[in-house]
Amino acid sequence: MKRTLWIVAFLAVVGGFAGFQQYQSWSLNKKPQDDAAAKLSGGTEPGERGGGAGRSGQQGQGRGAGAGAGRGQGREAVPVLVATAIQKSVPVLIRAVGNVEAYNTVSVKSQVTGVLQQAHFKEGQDVKKGQLLFTIDPRPLEAALKQAEANLARDSAQLRNTREQLKRYEELVEKQYVSREQYDQIKTNADAAEAVVDADKAAVENAKVQLSYCYIYSPVNGRVGSLLVNEGNLVRVNDGAPLVIINQVTPINVTFAVPEQHLLDIKRHMASRKLSVNASFPAGEGRAEQGILTFVDNAVDRTTGTIKLKAEFTNSERRLWPGQFINVALTLSTQTDAVVIPSEAIQVGPEGQQIFVLKEDNRVELRPVSVGQTNVGEAVITKGVAAGEQVVREGQFLLSPGSRVEIKDEAKVADETKNEGRRRSGRGKTKTDGEGKGPASAVDPAKGEGRPESKVADGALGEAGKAADQTNGEGRRRRRGESKG
């Protein structure tokens, strides 16, 4: 127990001595560092005060300018683009996404078993109805045809013989030189020979038909796809894979589905006239293709609640292709004297759809509207705007009811947009060229070789460091002398 107390006491003495040494060293180092810091702050503080005053002045000027700009903006007119509401006839359309389907699709298969000798077309070629497509090795079927013809010739000769015998027995039976039983037997043989000849004729016809299957012709006008079986392969009857697929693309069909609530309107208009269908491409390439509605499915799809429709297009230029997805617009009727404005003029507010209408004093009025349908960037307004009124189509986010506006010239706006794009392109090119060069020098030529404040600060810090090192050295020497003493 005593040993433990002595150890604790020794550790306390050693710890106190070490703490005293650390405190003495810190007190000796603090004074030179404080002097150096005071020197540094004394040299740079006025500059900082001057800079601070400059910055505060700049901030004050910025706040004053911002406030003045805000007040000036409140008094200035807001630049906007406007459009005039016009009255015209607008088609009532039902839009959907359709899929192009071939008018006829034929999967060509072999009806006989044999080796495919030759394909008489190239992949992707247009073919006509009745054009030769494939030739299958005809030699086995030609031999079968010759055999059937030989059997027919043999049985025909036997038939002629039995007929001659029948004539002779008819005379003999009348004179009662032969019995009636013998005559009936000869007559039966003649009838049997005639039946055999008929069967041989049918066999010959069947052999001819089988031989004709060796030459496969196109059943429709269309375009062939990829050759699925190459020459030299053995084809069989009722093979799963076809030899080639032919699609008829002129005319062509487009299938699409519309919600079931449009079914009554479609049937009502179809009863009076043919409904036109426009097919346009998603990328907006060229004019739309014109077609007519030809088919309405006999049931509504329960899973989607839509009805399937089909339209037929002449496709003389072959712009439509099987499997393609296109935008379809079915025209039901035409709405006359409809008020139309640009779609971008319509905003959505707390009370619904609304627009800004320009008044005579160049101020705007916020007015709720009722929108009928939207068609290619134009909206039909059923209530809220009259024909001839001007509406704001660009710049609505800076407006409030009663704001004064300035109408911008669309031509100037377009030119400014083009010039801005060119300037941005030029800046991007310049930046790219600058990055391609070597690294920039450390000294900025616009700012000179360096800041004098930085040099002064670096010198002061260096002097403070030297003074601290000297003080540390003296403190160490004193502690060594005391420990020796």
C-alpha cells in the first residue's frame, strides 16, 4: 500500500514539473509572436480598413442600384409577345398512335418434299403476282407422273378390249349362242376396266399437281423479306418455318385504338360519310398521308377500354412501312367560326385555365377561359375571348393584372436569338482554343507581378517565425543549465 502511494506521488511530481516546463516555454514564445502579429496588423490594417470601406461603399451602391432598379422595373413596361384571336373553321379530331400493317401478308411454304434448287429473286425485291419464286427438285415427281401416265395407257388398252368383247357377246346373247350369265360377266369386266381407267386419269392429274408444287409462284403483288431457307436445303411438307414472307405494301393498313367514349360519334359519322384519317410521322417529316377509315372492331377491349380501328392508305410513295409507329388523326367533323389562339398563351391558375388579354391602354387583364380542343399549337376557346382581341403569348410570368406591357417585334426577337446563339458559339470555340494551349503563367499580366500586401505579409510572418525560433533556443539552453545546476 505504501509502495503504491509513493508511486502515485512520484507521478504527480513528474507531471507537475512537465506542466511547468510547458507553461514556461509557451509564455516565452507568446511575446515575440504577439509582437510580429501586431506589426503585421499594424501594416495591413489601414489597407484593410480602406478596402472594407470600399467594399461597404460598393455594397451600399449595389443595394441602392438594386432598389432603384426594382422601383424602376415596377414603373417600366414589361416586354411581351402578343397574338390576335382569330375565327376560322377547325376540324374535330381524335388523335392516337397507330401501327402500320401490311395489306396482305403471305408466308410461302413448300407443299412437297424435296431439295430447294433455286430462288429466283433477291432479298427485299418487289415481286408481281404469278412471278416464279422457288424451284424444288422436280425429278422424283416427274417420274411419278410418267408412271401414272403409263398405267393409264395400259388400262385404257384393256378397256378397249373388254368393250370389243362386250359388243360380240351382245350379238351372241341375242341369238342365244351364249348364256345370259356369260354376257353379264363380260359386261362387268368392261365396266371395271372403265373405272380403272378413270382412276388412272385421276392419278395422272394428281401427279401433275404435285409436280406443279415444285415451282412456287408469288400469290400477290408485294415485297419479299429475308430468305429463310437457302438453296440446297431439304424442304418438307408443312415445315414450321416458311421459305420467305411477302408483304403487300400498296395499299397498306394502319391500325389504332381510341377510347370507347368516342365510339358513338364514330359510328354516327360513319353512317353518313367516309371518315378521313391523316397519318403523320413523329419527326414531322413531310406532309401527312391521307386515308379512309375502313374497319371498326366488333368488341371493346375490356382490359384497356379502347376500340380497335383500321384505316386504309394508298401508299403510292411507300412512305408507310409495315411495323412503323405513326401519329394518327381521325377527322370526325369540322367546327365552323371557332375562336382560336396560340396554345402557349393559356396559363393554369388557381381557378383553372386563364390568359392575359391586352387592353387599349397597353395594360393586361387576367381572364378565365374555357378550352375546347387543341390542335397543332392552336387552342379553340369556347368562352372568355372574342375574335380580334390580343392575348399575351410570351412573357406572362412577369405580369400581374393591370401591368403595363410593351409589345416586342417578333422579327427583332428572332434576330437577337440568332445573334446570341452565334456569340455563345464563338465563346465556346475561344474557350476550347484556350484550353488547348499550354498552362497559363503563374503571374497574371493584368494584375502585375504580385500584390504588395502579400509580400509585406510574407515578410512579417517570416520575421515572427525567426523570433520564435530564437526564443525557443534560449529557453532550451536555460532549462539545460538549470538541470545541470
